[in-house]
Amino acid sequence: MGLKGSNKGARINRYESGASGTNLDELERLAEMLHVPAAALIAEDRDIAEAIKLMAELPTRKRKQLLKVLRELAQVKVRVGDRS
């Protein structure tokens, strides 16, 4: 399901530069070719993209543990009013 042809690098460059739009099927193919979750390609910033990639590699049990910690951190942030 990866990108076909010898112009893979050029296509990726067009996506990165915004010169070429993409649909969900193309996004999935690009993610598969790069061995990353599609969500990581459209993440808001690099930290979020990295978190998505790392979380996708975790087994289900550890993923649930991480979600619990993230939820707890999010609640603390809301209570304290920390926006950083």
C-alpha cells in the first residue's frame, strides 16, 4: 500500500511544503511508507507527533497506564491554571 514509483521523495516534499493536498487514503499510504501512525503526520507539533509515535508502539496495558498519567497531568494543569 506504499507510494508507488520513483518519485516518492518528490511527493513527500510536496506534502511537506504544502504544495500538494492529500486525502485520507493518501495520508494512510504515506504513514505506512514512513512507518508512523497517520495521526503523527498531522499532529499539531513535533512533541505531540513524537508522543503519538511512542504511544502507538506500546502494548495495550502500558498504553492505558500512560493515558491514566496523562489524564492526571491534564487535571492538575486545569486546577493550577498552568497553560505551559
